[in-house]
Amino acid sequence: MKPKPHILPVIIASQFACTSLWFAGNAIVGELATKTGLGPEIIGYVLSSVQFGFIIGTLAFGLFMVADRFSPSRVFLVCSVLAALCNFCLLAENLSKWTLLLARFGTGFFLAGIYPVGMKIAADYYREGLGRALGYLVGALVLGTAFPYFVGGTSTGGDFTRVIQTTSVLSLTGGFALWALVPNGPYRKPSARLNLGAGPLLFKLPAYRQAAFGYFGHMWELYAFWAFTPLAVTTYNNLSGSGMPVSLVTGTVIALGGLSCVLGGWVSLRAGSRNVAVVSLAVSGLLCILSPLLFAFPLPLFLMGWLLWGMAVTADSPQFSNLIAASVPPELKGTALTLVNCIGFAISILSIETVSVLVQNYNPSYAFIILALGPLFGLLHIGRKHVSDKPSKPD
């Protein structure tokens, strides 16, 4: 059954709108530091609190099989509204450190009902060509992540409250649009009962375990790279005397990752999701190792290297999601995607805090080398002879 033409564009637009909340705090981190009195450590705190909220949210959603037991579109709507309300809390006149962290935690918690649930909805509509559909969907997530930086880098973003207002309204709009225009998909197979042990049992499936471990390596690198790209641009400006606009360069680096997700999705139709993931991990891992050299290059070469890295670091994400969704029974797709998101984002907190410590105590231009551990780990698992993607049932 071919989905109606509007289905995928609505899912993509809604995913973009709602995930714009993700980096809304990081895009205005300087202003938040002034309001709360925090120092440079706020970079790690602001993003890690979102990631931690997302982890707890995905753990709860996965444990209770929310996306598999209830209408995914309704779950998406409720979470988009609650995430927007948490984001609005950043506009509080007397914003304390704990209000800031709790607001970002709440945003992350409800994003757990947006990002993986959006992928679940796509999987309910697209059996063939899911890798391409997820390429568009994760591309929308990446563009949503970049959007606050673009707002902050324009004259409109001179007032930092505009970033919060814009992303919150976008989230509300995206949630209602998806709920109103995208009903349950034809391939949705809801779980009839709650099975608290279903998630952990999935790791007994070799194909699922292999794809999940590859994804975990990818996540060690991705969010730390995004979080500290503004610092990398600032560091290069200080070393070279160049005047690159930090917000706009950061937004461009992240946004190009959205383009690579789409391109990777199309390539996967011919080359396969696994091959796209392997090449992406290899290129981004090499750039991790070579990153100190980029800071010594002329401005055009630094930009080219960082932009290429921004594309390579994301191109494998939708393909891992495709491999994961293909390796489990239909009634457990939502749980499977949510569970690997939970673990993957827990890993991202460790990498963000690790890089945060390194940049505070050592030369920031060397801090990105540690991220190479992720692609290496991923390649060791996904690079082996691939297990069949056909879904099977856990023991």
C-alpha cells in the first residue's frame, strides 16, 4: 500500500519543528550563563541535562512500550506540547541554575516521545525504501538542531528570547500538524500487552545487537562534535585572527549533516544501509584523528574539513535506524528504536563531559581526538560480516 503523498512531508516538517528545541539552550548559552551566573562549564551542563532527560524519557517510553501500545501520532502531539512548555521556562525572569537544568531536562524527557516516535511512524508507513525515508526524517532532526543557531546568528536573534519563542511555537505547530494529518500507518502492529522484559531481550538478536553497537559508536562522536563546534570555531578565530561568525558557521556545519542524511538515504537504496554506515564512520573517525591539523590550516581548508566532518558524522544515523527497525518484529519496532536511543544518548553524555573536561584543562584543538573511539568501536561491530536484516523474534 503506497502512502498518500502528504504523509512523508508532514512527518519531516513536524520532526524538524519539534526537534528545534534540542539545541535551543546551547544556541543562547552565553545569555543563559549571564542570567544564571554560571561559567564556561555551562556548555556541558546545558546539553547534558537535555541528553539526560532524553535518556530517562526513552528508558520510560521503552520500558512501558509507549510507542507500540498507544497511537504514535497522539504520543507525538502530547510530547511536543509538554516539551514546548518546558522550553518556555527559559524565559523566566529570575532563571536559576536549577530552573535552567530542570527545564532542559524536561525538554529532553519529552523529546523521547518525538524523535524515536517520529521514526516509528515512518516505519509504520514505509516498508520498502525505509532507509531513504529515515534519511529525510533524520535530516529534518539535524536541520531542527541547527535552526536555533541560525536564528541566534541573525539580527532577529539579537534578542535571545526570540530563539526560545520561535522554537517553542514551532514545536506546538509540528505536534498538532502531525496529529491532524498523519493517522496510524498501515504497517502498524500494536502490542496487545505490556512486556517489561521485551526491550532487553532484543539484544539476543544478532542483527539487532550488531546494528545497536554500531549506533552506540556513532553516538559517542555525534553530540560532542555538535556541542563543541562553537568552541572549535572560536578557538580557530583566536589562533588565526579570523572573524568567522560562530553561530552561523555552527548552524551551517550541523545543517549540512541534514543534507548528508538525505543523500545517504538515496545511496542506501543501491549500496545498502550497512555500507553507507561503514563509510560514514570511517570518514568521521579519520577526521577525529586529524582534527588538530585542521586548526593549523588556512581558513578555507579549516572550513572545508569541518563542513565535511559535519556531513560524515550524521550520514550513518538514519541507516543505523533502518538496520535496527529491520532486525526486530513489527510489534517491537518502537521499543527497539527507543531503547537504542536511550543507551546511545547515555553514551553521548559521557563523551560530552569527557570533551568538556579536556577543553577546560588542555589545548581545545586536541580535544576532538578522543571522539575517534566511537567510530572505531562502531566499525568493529558493523564492519563485520553482516547478519540478516530479516526480523526475528527474541527468545
